[in-house]
Amino acid sequence: MGPRQDVETRRNYIDGQWVPSSGGRLDTSVNPANCNELVGFVQNSKRADVDAAVAAARRASQAWKALSGGARGDYLHRVAEVLARRMEEVAAIVTREVGKTLGEARAEIARAVAILRYYAGEGVRDIGSTIPTANGSGLLFTTRVPLGTVGLITPWNFPVAIPIWKIAPAIVYGNTVVLKPAQDAAVTASYLLECMHEARLPDGVVNMVTGEGAVVGQAIVDHPEVGAISFTGSNEVGRAVILCASARGAKVQVEMGGKNPVIVAEDADLDRAVDATVDAGLRSAGQKCTATSRVIVVASVYEAFRSKLLARVRELKLGDGARDDTWMGPCASEGQMQAVLGFIATGIREGATLAHGGTRAMAQDLSNGYFVEPTIFVDVSPSMTIAQEEIFGPVLALIKVPDLSEAFAVANDVRFGLCASIFTRDIGNMLAFIDEVDAGVLRINCETAGIDFQAPFGGMKESGSHAREQGRAAQEFYTAIKTVQIAS
Ligand code: NAD
């Protein structure tokens, strides 16, 4: 398809230059709140474009890693300043491209700015430890070195925060980067690269190639000169990425899906639990890996919780995320919407009771968008598909359990283990939850989503590769340890 005059064409960013892809093919990015509105044209790149980006990153590597950590950190501070200054412009693009509300987009960008500042400081923090020697003399210590060029493959649901929480630690520890963002969020990614360009990040330190996952993503995963791969996305793709990257000896980290439960105990503050369930389950139309998806409620408070939840959900206003009065935006793409509607149909077929929503929202101002009504299933059995599989949409499954020990068993009875939360006032319940629930992130009296950026983040079981991102934990992935001994 050729570019239209009035819609911007975004390019790849290689070696500090904006370049078209070698084949000249373009994809369109559309507004999911109104599929007649084009957000931009983006490059549909080929393997040769990845080769060019990797070559640029390799060339930049030596000079970049030779800088002090503090000097690299100064660049991150500058990128943070530019992104903070351009917040409104970038937020508007995020809303137009993936559908989240402007408030959600602004919060995501503020988080990305904070992450950049946090990792800017990492440039001057310790990178090793001293260890007593066996014979008591000389010096034994560890230091950390960059891995070289790393490939970063990211999803569309946090189109600013996820690329930044990978790029910032990667470059502050001295690596250079080739980023492949999701094609549905590639316009937003190009704005991030513009911020880096404006901050005068040296040419080749961060490069971006957009296109299909199976072509561009796969070319990065397979590239012999990409020493490490960090991937966030679906389980299906993530598992293949682990196999391909580790088969050629690359370091690899993947963060994948979740099926996150909130547990409501007998002594819970029900109003607080309802607010947290609605926020974590339905904000961003449920399209967060940390979204609440299963609501496991102890029988004695089940009816009270259910009626409060339904009353709250009836108040939610769907609409274009750019409107001030919108609480929930659309699914991010037609494919995403169809997948969510498919899960809803399966829930009904398997016998779950639909208590609210369940359909595409077709009111006049919504009919050109990919809107799904906030959907509540009640009396769901833990073995049903909607209680087992990640839906990634505005759908909550209420499960009634006799007591907390059954709640913990149900919480653990899925293949995922990303986040879990509990609402209770009892310290014994909290300690049992921490002990018994298998999830990388445990939250007590707060929603499953929204963990602080300075803390380690990642999942157990099939939610990830058992590594952690964010906070100081990122150092573990983006560096290699050298153990050094000097005899006296
Ligand atoms: P996806 O797996 O379809 O795509 C993720 C990225 O991988 C995209 O850039 C895509 O183009 C690329 N890709 C696709 N095929 C590839 C291949 N063969 N080789 C290399 N790369 C390839 O996921 P998505 O639909 O963009 O995102 C939604 C998923 O992401 C959900 O499952 C969600 O739970 C997960 N997610 C996880 C986290 C986390 O931190 N655990 C955070 C956000 C999203």
C-alpha cells in the first residue's frame, strides 16, 4: 500500500538515521476506537534491515561501553527530560494507537520517565563484590561487563513502559540495542526513538526495526551477533524464542502471560476489594499481563461481593480513550477483540453464568471501534477455559470457594504464576498467602496490577523464564559477571 499524503510514514531508526525498510513495504496502524482513522504507516521490514541494525549496534558498542557508567547515565537523564517534555504528544499517540485512556497513557509515560531516571543512577552504583580469599591473602572480587548487542522484542500493551524498562538497563550497563516493537504499537515506538535522537544518544546505541514478528523478531532471535534476547509477549511466541535463542547459546529472558487471581477473604474490606478488582481487571480493557482475571471469593462474602461488583461495573463508561469522560477504551485490535469474544462464547458454552456484558459494544459512537462490554461471569468452575487461559480482555471470572485454603489451591491451579493479590485484615491470612501462592508478584490489600518500577518484576511457572526485570534485578540479565583474583 502506498502512503497517503495526510498520514505520517514512520521509518526504521538505524545508526542514528531514519531509514525506509529495504523492501519498501508499509503496514498501517489504525485507531482501535475508530478503525476508519489511520494513525500512521510503519515499515514492514526484512531480515536485511535487521542485519543493518545489528551491524550499526555492533559498531557503536566499543565506544559506548568505554564510557563511564555515569556518562551513560547522563544520556538517560536527557532522554527522560525529552520524554517528560513531550508527554502530552506521546500520550495522544498511545491513546490513538492502542486505545488506552489518556490518563492511563500519561501514567505509563510518567512511569517510563521514572524508570529512565532510576537507571541513570544505576550508572554509578556498585557492579560487584569483594569475597574473602581461601588463603586469606590477595584480592578476590567480581565485576560486571556488558553482553554486547542485545535484541529487545516487545508487545503492544505497554508500548512506552516495556521498551523503556528494557532499553534503559540495557544501555546504562554498556550494551547496544536493536528494538523490535509490536507492529500494532510501532508508531508509538518511533516517538520513543525520536526522544532518544533528540537527547543526542550516540548513533547506533539504540536501533529500531519494525515489522512482522515471524520475520523481524525471528531474525533478531537468530542473529549470531546478538548476544542476548529479552522478550515480552505471549506464551506461544515466548517459548519458541527461548528454544531458538538458547539453541545458539544466546542469553535469553522472556516474560509472558498471566491468569492473575484476587482472593477475597471473609474479613476483607469489600468496597476496597471491589475497587481493586475493577481497576486491575478492566482498566486498559483488561490488556495487562498483570490484570486480575480470576476473582476467588470465600463463600460467606460471595453474594455481598458479587452485588457490589456488579453495581460498580454498571457505572463504567466505555468510549474513545481521548475523551475525558471515558473510563475504559477498546481492545487494541480487531484480532484482540475477536479473541476476547471467542473466550466469552466458550465461557457460555461451558456453562458459566454471564452476569454482565458479554458482547461487542455497538452503541452509535462505538460501532467503528473494537469495544467489548466489561464482562462478568459468576459461579465459574476453576476447570473452565475462562478460569484457566489468559483472555487479555475486559472479562472477570468469579469463583466461589468454601475457605481460604481452597482459595489458595484454586489460585495455584493454573499454568501461570505472574501476580496474585488478597484482601484480608488478618496477618495470619497474609502470611499463609505469601507462603502458599505461587506467583512472582504478591500484593496484599492492593490490586494485582501496578507494581513499583524499582522492584523486581517477573513470573513463576509458565509466566516467564524465571529471570526478573526492573529494579536492580535487571543488572543480572544485562551484564555478565567476571570473577577476578589477584594473588598477593
Ligand atoms: P506476541 O507474543 O504476539 O508478540 C510479542 C512480540 O513478539 C511482538 O513484537 C511480535 O511481533 C513478536 N513476535 C511474534 N512472533 C515472533 C517470532 N516468531 N519471533 C520473534 N518475535 C516474534 O504478544 P502480544 O500480543 O504483542 O502481547 C500480549 C501478550 O504479552 C500477552 O500474553 C501478555 O500477557 C504478554 N505480556 C507479558 C508481560 C510480562 O511482563 N509478563 C507484559 C506485557 C504483556
